[in-house]
Amino acid sequence: MRGIASRRKVGLVAIPRERSEVPERLARIWCRTLKVDSVDIHDDFFGLGGNSLSAIRVSMLAAKEFHVDVPVADLIADSLFSCMVERIRTALRHAESRELAITSTGTEV
């Protein structure tokens, strides 16, 4: 019983906290990759000097940072910082829901 309760706590507490930090963590990735000092929520990746190779790098780094799928095609199709933040938050919500389903049933859904 104790193990299930502690896993639920992780699913309900840690992941939402991670979601709330998405803009700050993603901004660090954009700034390092694009060699800019700051990123605004309304900034455009390509407007800041990004190109297809740096888009691949940002997608890979974001996937590693957030442990979710971050397709480069999504960044190329809609290159606003705010859109990438929202896509990552959505992926994290899906991962959280999946984790809670696994935790509550004991098997992967």
C-alpha cells in the first residue's frame, strides 16, 4: 500500500511542478542554441536566427530535458516559443495521465 501512495504522490506533485517550469527550462535551451541573451514568450525561433539544424538540436535537447517527444516538424511548422511551451505542457499532461493510469492499475495502459 505504501508503494502505491508514494508513486501517486510523485505523479501528482512532481510532474505538474515540471510543467510550471517549462518556459524557463525551454528558454535556457533556446538561448544556448541560438546564442541569444533572452527569449520572450512571443519570440519566433527563426526570427531569432534559428535554422533547420538548430531546430533539430532544440528538439533533441527539449526531448532530453522534459522526457517527452518533441518533434522537430512541430517547431518548424509553428516556431513561436509560446507554441513550443504549450506542446511540451500537453505532452507532459499526457505522460502524467499515462503514469497515473499505470500506477492505479499496476499495468501499462
